[in-house]
Amino acid sequence: MDFNQQQSADENYGNPTTCFFHVFFKGAALAFYILFSFFVGNFVVIFVVTAVLAALDFWVVKNVSGRILVGLRWWNEIDDQGESVWRFECLDQESMARLNKKDSWLFWWTLYLNAGAWLLLSIFSLIRFEADYILVCGVCLTLSIANIVGFTKCRKDAKNQVQQFAARTLASRVSSTFQSAFTIV
Amino acid sequence: TVLPARPPSPPRAQIPVSSSLPPPPPKPAPPKPQPHSFPPPLPPPSSSVPAPPPLPSSRPEIAASGFGPAPNTLTEPVWDTVKRDLSRIVSNLKLVVFPNPYREDPGKALRDWDLWGPFFFIVFLGLTLSWSASVKKSEVFAVAFGLLAAGAVILTLNVLLLGGHIIFFQSLSLLGYCLFPLDVGALICMLKDNVILKVVVVCVTLAWSSWAAYPFMSSAVNPRRKALALYPVFLMYVSVGFLIIAID
């Protein structure tokens, strides 16, 4: 009985710890911001704690949960000519197929929901003309959108790579079939 | 790992970000890229799935040749990522604020830009100023943070609009790291409330910050426009210095 429960829990989420942290920092930032701005008025504390939590969340998503839950990674580097280059990296086909569907569902939906929540909160603070709080919401919104854009580009890039690889494999297979056909003939 | 059996083997479906690139120049390059004779830091190109041993020491060499993290960073342990980022922050700080031979070449000096250091320094400066203020603490913090963040963005735009060559995030990162001396100055001023001491400390740290920012900014623009690029930077640091002195 226990073993079955354990197994079904494992089938649900491939990486429960990572999923937890992925959601934890986002939730903590939102919760802290909402609760403290309603009940406690100290802006400096709200700003610093929320900004630190949002920055930690950005780091966790970009470096840890992106890798582990969906097998994607993006970063920027400066090449030898001094130009900035955006790099995208993904796991190979077999590993991607083996990734847990629930994990990636959670990953993408929490990203979108988080950005949506911060957008709502920014609109609220805009309506109330509280410039200080607009600053906090702006910072958190920027970080969420940056992650969304980065991972979406990475996913598109990965799909392109897969298509190119499939095309190349097909072409090489066809050409080697031709070659072997001609040698036989 | 098993190599593919057919001779004209196409690469497996992975984005060979750095594995298909030739090995870094300093090492003696082998005639053909055999997996087993790659220089030790780079793993064989065909493996990305199993968890290979972590390679924390490979990062600086690969970064110096601009190829980015090794392919196996997708499967590296989390602690390695943390250590790598922390050491990058420290090395960036040393590169920017302390004398080193790469200062004249902005491309090389801050190649691995990151925004963690700047974020921490800006928040720290805001907090220190806010703590020193006896009234209107949250306004002080908001003003300091807004001034520094917006100032960094505007200074970068200034350089770009002057026709200079600088990368946006690299410049933000640089201007953020150059705040470190002012952070130190603000901390000292918070601890000791003597006006003369404050003026002296602020002048020293201001000079240090400007010295740190000078080579990057000046080499990014046309020599005839150096002053146009440098003066706003100096102005921003002077205004931060005034904030530090004036807070009581």
C-alpha cells in the first residue's frame, strides 16, 4: 500500500523538490508583497525582501528548474569580437522524451501565472498612484518576463535544431541508400 | 558511451554549443578531434545525458576563450552552479574595482558580466543611506535605488547614442560593480557621523569609483567624445556622494 502510494507520487512529479522550489520563491514573493503592503507599511522592508525573493526565484528558474524540469538553458555571453551572443542549450532527444509531462506543465504554467499576477499588482499600484510600489512590481515583472522570453526562445531553438537534425538524418540516410544501391548495381 | 556505428555519422540531437568547437588555442591542438584526446577540461562531445563528474575548474579557461559553459552544465549538480556564480561575482568585482592588466580592453575585462553584484551593491547602498537617514527612510531608499538603476540605464544609452560600442548588459554590470567603493564609503559614513570625515571618505571613494569606471567608458567611444561619455558618469557618482554626505 505504501509502496503503491510512493510510486504514484513519483509518477506525478519527476522532481518534487525542484518543483517545490520553483513554486516556493514565486509564491513567497507574491505572498510577502501582498500581505505586508496591506498590513505593514514599511516600504523598505517590503522592497528589499520582495526584490531579493524575486531575484532568487529568477536564478532558481534560470539555472536549476529550467535545466531539471524542461531540460532547457539560456544565457548570454560575449564572444571574441566583443559582440553579445545569446546561447540556447537543450538536452538531446531521448532525455527530452523522458522528461516528466507534469513537471513541464507546472514549469510553464507557474511562469505565466506569476507574470500575470505581477502585472495585475502593477496595475493596482498604478491606479493608486503609489510610485514606490510600482517600482517593486516593475522589478518583479521584469524578472518574470525575462525568464519567459528566454525559455520560449530556447524552446523554439530546440525545436528548430530537432527539425534540422531530422532533415539532415533523412538526407544522409537517403544518400547512403543511394550509394549502397549503386554499389550493388 | 557508444559512438555511432555508421561512418558519415551526423551528430546526435543536441545543440552542440561548445562541444563541436575546436579546443582552446593554448592547448596543443590534436590533428583530428578524437573524443579521448580532447584536453581534459572538455568532456567527450557525444555525452550529455549521464551525470558526468562536475568540472568547476573548467569554467575560467572556457570562459576566457569565449565558448561558454561546457555541455554538461545541463546535468551538473546545483551546488556547482551556485559555486560557479559566486566565484564569478567575486572575480568580476576584482576585475572592475582593483587594478589588473585587462582593464584597457573592455571586451575581455567584463566578458562574464552578471547582474547579481550590481543588484546587491545598489540595494546595499540604498539600505545604508536609508538607515543613516533619521526621517523619510523609505523615500530615501526609493530615491537611491531609482537614481542608481535609472542612472545606469541612461548612462549606457548615452554611450550607445554617442556612437560607442558597448553591450547594454555589460555596461549595466560594470556601472553596478563600480559602486562598490561608494558602498564602502557609505558604510563608513553611517558608522562615524563626523562631517569632515564624511567629506574626506566620500572624495576618496568617489575618485576610486570614477577611476574604476574610466577605462571601460572611455575605450567604448570615439576619443573625441570621451568627455561626453565620462562626464555623466562622474556626475552621477558626485550626486551619490552628495547624498551620502547630506544624509544625517
